[in-house]
Amino acid sequence: MNIAVIAGGTSTERDVSLSSGKLICASLRRNGHNANMIDVFLGSDKYDNVQDFFNDKNDLEELASELGKMSPKIKEIETERKEKSEGFFGPMVLDVCKAADIVYIGLHGSNGEDGKIQAAFDLFGIKYTGTDYLSSAISMDKHLTKKMLATEGVPVPKGITLKKGHKLEYVPFPCVVKPCCGGSSVGVSIAKNEAEFKEAVDLAFSLEDEIIVEEYVKGREFSVAVIDGKALPVIEIEPLNGFYDYKNKYSAGATKETCPAKVDEETSQRMQRWAEKACEAAGIKAFARVDELMNEDGQIFCLEINTLPGMTATSLVPQEAQVVGISYDELTQKLVELSLAKYE
């Protein structure tokens, strides 16, 4: 098949996306597909026609490196485009996506994981990997996710949404402060006092106009991938320092990950059931990953749903798949096939 892997973009997770994209694309090539990667925002002026794009067996490591060098300029380019009333998609992006048998979405964060691109692709009749625009939008917004999961009986931490300019009269410490629609734990803080809370709020509001303030659940962190409605083995996440923030997620050796998690069978099954229930409640199709916490009393809380989970060398979903005998290449192929099944 001709497969376009879109990566990069404009979110705070741009560089992670480029890492995911190059590995996904290399895997698809090993699986026998004509695959190539393109930055969804910057596009490309390298090719005379779309077939040249799919036939190009370029050096993906070099491509990702060159696109990564553009990351500091993205905000400037974004501002220039808005002033000229130009669209989001870079040169040639829509052309190659329309010509592809399927687009593998290797994006993370805003303008990628929030349903906007999925909705645009639906209008253009472009097939893509992962869930649809509505479940993407719901899952990206932590406020909407918490409301929907709570309504369906899925346990979530207590918390409120705070808009820029509003203040809380009472804050129970410790608490967690995070952007409402961010990913990869960018802008997430744990505040233990008023000074830390003010700093955490300022950081979160520097990224978004709406933030979440929720109770701090002391306990163990886990994640569960759900593929085609069925949960994979539970993986436990133990940062060597601090909590599972951006640095610990993407720095090799910064976090100990154990899969299957060392919990009893009943607890493991509960975590898997909640992950499946969370995905069902949000209307997830194909695949996703659910992050969970278990407190010291054994209570389980679902934190969020990741509709485009990372596929880097340190990412969780490939590790979970490996435990049940699914290699990285088998995983990318399975996700393509499951995603195509949406259109049958």
C-alpha cells in the first residue's frame, strides 16, 4: 500500500511526534509498504508528483533531524500564516494524503490528537489510522473526558476546571495542576503549598486558557493499551525521580517500566476492565491507551485516554504488545488493518 505518515505539526509534542513518525515509517517499509513521512505543517517542496513521494526510500533519521531543526521556528511560521490567512496544512500534504491508501497519523497533542485533522480528513474522504474526530476531541479535553467517564461509572480523581482570570477560594494540598488539553505531561505540576500552586497555575495558563486542578492521588502509576476493544497487559510506570513528567517519559533510563505489572490477577483484570470501559465510553475505535493510578488502599482511578499514543523507543504500547508476542512491525501492521476496517 501507499502510506503517508504525517508527523511534526505545531504542538508542544512536535519533537516526540517526529521520533514516533520515523520509527513508524521505517516499520511500514519493512512490512513491504511504500511509506514516507511528511511534516503535516511544513509539508514538502521536494517532489514533482505524489508517486515520487511514496517511492522515495529516503533516510528517515536524516529527515526527522532536519525537521527537528525547524521546531524553534514553528511559532513564527504559524503567526505568519495566520496573518496571511493561510491554512494549517503544509505544501503537498493534502495531495499525498488524498493519494494514500491510508494515512498513518503519527502526531501527538493539539492539531493532531484533538480531532481537527481527523474531521478534515473525513471531509476530504481520506482514510486514516486511529479513532474518529469526535472521540479524539472528547479524549483530548481532560474536562470532557472526566465528565464522560464519571457518568459511565469509571472512577476518576476529583477536580475542577479553571479558566484564565478565575481564582479558587480553597485549594486542598497537595494537588495536581495541568493544562486541559495538553499531552505528554507538558505543563503538569504537583503543588504542595500556595507558592507552588501559583507557579503551577502560571505555567499551565502559559500553555492554555483552561486548566484542570484535581486531587493528588498518592500511589502507583499504570497504563493499559486497548486494541480493538481488548486490553493488553498492564504496564507499571516508576519514575526514578519525581513523577511521570515529559522528561521522565522520553529520557531513556529515567523510568522503570514493568510489564506485566506486578499486581495480583484480580487487580490487573480490574485495570483492564476500566481501560476497556473508558474507551467504550469515549467511543474509541481501533486503539488507544488509558493511564491509571492505584492509591494505597487499592482504589483505581482513570486519568486520561491517549488516542494517538507514542510509538518511540521508550513508548508504552509497543512494550505491552511485546509481552503478548506482538513485535513492533506486527503492531504497526495490525493498527493499519484495524483502522482500515473502520471504513468497511
